[in-house]
Amino acid sequence: MKTPIKLLSLATVLMITSCSTSEVPAEEGPTNPPLEKVTYEKDVKGIINSSCATTNCHDDVNPTAGLALTTYTRVRNAAETGNIFGRINNTASPMPPSGLLPSSTRNIISQWRADGYLEQ
């Protein structure tokens, strides 16, 4: 009967000495590249030009409500005061007057704000 005790003792010693406190490296999976920030030049300018400035509403010639949206500075100022966000999301009086822009387009402009109104 001493043999099972010896085997049990040997198994216990092997288990204790084989334990390790070192970390097992995590499996390497695909890495997600950082999302590109939304910028005026790359993402917002085209939306503003096609939906606001070139529709004879907020151009330089005769801007509606005196609000020309033809440069980065002018668009940023209108965004910072809340005018753009209030109007592009207003269902009762939307901008452009033809109706709300698609939510994906409005989200780009909102993300531009979240990213800090980057120009380029």
C-alpha cells in the first residue's frame, strides 16, 4: 500500500513544481487601426457645398440670414454657435429646406464637432 502513497506524493510534487506564475501571452488577433478623424476639407466641405452653399442659400452673393457658409472659418463659426446642428436636425424647419439630410451625413458633421473641428 505504500506504492499508491508514493505515486500520490510524486504527482503532488510534479504538480506543484510545474506551476508557473508567468503570464501566458495573449493570442495575437487582428488589430483595428485607429479611425480617421473627420476633417472639414476631406469630409464636411463637400456636404456643405452641395447642401448649403451652392443652392443659392448660403453662398457669398446673397446669403440667407446673412450666413455665408463658403469657408472653413464661416462653417466652423456657425457650427460652434450651434446654428448648423440645430437646423440640420430640425424636423419642423430643416436645412436644407428640401428636407433633412440623411442621418449618415448629419453624423459626419456631428463627428467633425466631436473631433474638434479639424480643418485638414
